[in-house]
Amino acid sequence: MDKKRKLEQEQSQPQQEGRVIGHDPVDKNHDNTQGDDHNCDDDNDKNENSGNNKKARIGKQEKSSKPPFNKNKSWKERNKEREQVHPGSYACAEMRTLFDISLPELDESTTESASFTATNNNNNNNNNTEDDLASSTAENNNSKLPKRKVALLLQFVGTNYSGMQINEGKRTIQAEIELALYKAGMLTKPNFGYPKKYSWSNSARTDKGVHACAQVCSVKILLPTGDLDMVREMINEQLPDDISVGDVVQVPRSFCARTQRDKVGYLYMLPSYVLKSREEWKSVWEKIVGVQNDGDGEMKRSEMEPQEDNDEMNAPSGGRCVMTNEQIESLRETMRGYRMTQETLDRLKKALGSYEGTHKFHNYTRGKKWDDPSSSRYIISFEVQEPLVDKHGIEWIPTVVVGQSFLLHQIRKMMCMAMDVARGATSLDFMTRSFGDVSMNINTAPAQGLSLDMSFYEYFNKRSSAGEPLDWHSDKSSPAHMRWKKFKEEKVMKHIMEEEWTHGNFLSYMHLQETHIQRGNYEL
């Protein structure tokens, strides 16, 4: 009897708890003049709502695209069922349509799966073509190839791409590399579109329009031959002209290009005319752009209609360019013969050298405060290289910064501050105070002058006793270093110079920077 009574109490307990939980407490401020009938109506509403909620949950489960939970399957099997092709990969049919990429073997399989029905199942099974047999044979042959993890030294001009990282609806460097590996037979069809399956990792993330001479990525691929130089050539045959693989090095399975990189170097090229003093620029604006001096040292912009034919590239830092193409062309001709003085060069070197060491760079990025530990960065070196003159007669100054890591827009904001110190628009003391507990709105220099110059793996090379080291800068006579140097000088640097001559990004930047200073966003 005791057991029976205990069982009855346990069965009745959930119902009592459900009524207590489902009943709302009485609001003391609420008017209870409707009496018990009002409370009964509340209970009925709750019962109806609970029924509706239950139906909604059932409907949601029916509409869900996820497969039902099966406790007999392992977590690996369930996770594999949930995997989907990355929407930014060319393995995705929408991406191939958007960018006009033709992969017949994938397009046919997509069409067949979409039109497949139970009525024509037998017909499809009986109509295997020679191409289907050939493709299946190729897959079997690829599966027999050895799979190894390698490090790829990537070089690219980023103007036509929306950054390095794979992204839905965007043409990216990672998607192009993946496509080339697949076309070269180094990625199997089941792995194409699934970066985690082939352990993809890259040493740095470059933004839209930023170039690279030594981006490094690690990836597991099938090796059709033991000659890695031939592997490099096979990949390059499938890549567009503005992307190239400079070297292929076999690495251990545990290697990760992002976490095992010690430091990274960036190249920033600036035309020397951006270092003209404010007085020199004021006379240029008066003569060509149409701004006037109000007598108090302030510049006023003349009334100009917005130009529809202005290129978006003419508005760096998110600002709107108000110069016409004719004005930019006149400015280019004016800047042809300008050469920087030694005094200006010395001020630039001193300003860039002030960044070296550990500082708080909260004013050189977004969303960081002075007391945020992540705003601290260690700059190893920031040097000015020998100036050079392009075919149009414009003098250029290459600068190289090396650090452990960088914040968003940090290098471009550092260049903005250093350029203003060199041209006398602000002082070195003001630049030093930007590392302290103050807030400053520092403008951002054009992205078109920035490129990833070199990735360093010194600690990995010391620890790794076997295999070829990841070193593309020490041995100047090595084939990999020569390819890196050639791509840097003939592709990246020339492209930066030609892009400035065509679009005038730095000219537009100087026009916007003067307005930025006058509005009090950048103290003098």
C-alpha cells in the first residue's frame, strides 16, 4: 500500500507544479473588479497559448532542415550530416553563377540532383556515360595519392578582390586558391568547399584592395608528385594573373600558418608630394581645386557640383571626393617634378622611429580604450627605404614596418600621423601624447599604398629539426626569394604607382585631410 500511495503522489506532483508555475502572481496595482471569472479566463487563455506553443514547436521541428537526432549515430556522423558547403566557395552553385565559373562536373551533379525523381531513377542508373565513369575513375586515382600538409607562399594584387578571407557573395583570394587546388587535382570533390576538411589557415587577414607579397597559408592537399616546385607550377596554371604561388614547403601536420607566425612586415608606399607643407598645399588648392584663404589661415571650399563620373577609389577613408577628374589630372602634372627635401625625410624617419617599442595604440584603431590590454602592440622596426621615381616622374617613398601583430587600420593611421609630423601639420610631442590616456580622432591613410611584405616563422624554424625552413628573406639568392622580389617590384609596387596615377587616391586624401584638420577632428 505504501508503494502504491507513493506512486500516486509522484504521478500527481507534476500536475500540481504545472498549475503553480503556469499561474501568474496577482498584480497589486491591477484592478480586480472582474472577480473569479477574470481569473478563469486567464487560465483558459494560458491553456490555449500553451497548446498553440506546442503546435508551433512541432511545426518548427517539421520545418527545420536539420536531420532528426539519432542516438545510434556517433557525434562525427551527426556533425557530417549537418555540414554544408561554404557559401563563399566556388563549390557553391550560387557563387559559380555570380562570377561565371564553369565546373561541368559540379554543374551536372547539381542539375541531376535537382531533377531527380523516383520515376526516372532506373533510367538514370542505366544511362551512365563514359564521362561519368572517367570522373569516378579520376576520383579513385586521386584518393590513392598521398595527402600532405604544405605551406604556400602567396602573392597577389588585391585590387579586384574583397580581401583574403572567404566571404559569401564576394570574390576573395581564398576562394581563388581553393578553386585552383581543386582544378589541379589536389583537392577532392568531397572536400571542395569545406575549408575545415583540408585544414585551411592563413597567416594574416588582408582587407579589400590590400596587396601581398608573402601571405602564407597552410593546407592539406594531395601531392601528384614529390617535386614541390612542379606542384607550385601546377597550381599557378590554374590561377589568374594577379595571384601567384611563390613557394610550396612541406610542413608537419600540427603546423598552423596563423598561430605559428612570429612577426609580420608590411610595406607602405607614399608619393613624396603628400609631405608638402600646409602652406604649399593651400596655394595648390587655390590654383587648381578652387579653395580660398579667408585671411585667418583657414581654407574655404568653393561651391562645386558633385561629379557623377568620379570613381569611388577617389574617396579614401570613407570620405566623399569633391574633385573632378580634370582637377586631379591638373594636380598630377603639378606634382611631377616635386622632390622631398632632406629635412622632411629626416622628420619622417624620426616620426616613424617613435612607433618602435610597446605602446598603446587605442587611438590608431576602432573600439579600443586606453585601459584595454589588447590595445598594446609591440613594433619591432619602422624604417624608410631609398626613394624611387616612377615612369611618370613621381617620387615615391617605400616604408616597411615589422611587428608581432597589428590592429584594424593601425598601420594606415600610423602613416597618417607620421606624414603630418613630417610636413609640419602637427608636432612630434602631439604624436607622443596619442599613446597616453587621451582620445584622438586620427584619420586613415589610403589603403592603396599598403601591402603585406613578409611573414616570419623564426621560432618554428628553430624548433623544427627536419624539413625545409619557412624562410624567404635570409638567403637573397634562393629561387623563392627571387620570385618574391620579382613579384614585389614588378607587380605590387608598379601597380600601386599606376593606380595612383590613374585614380589619384593620395591627392584626394590630402584634400580630405585638410578638411579633417580644420573641423577640429585633428588638433594642431
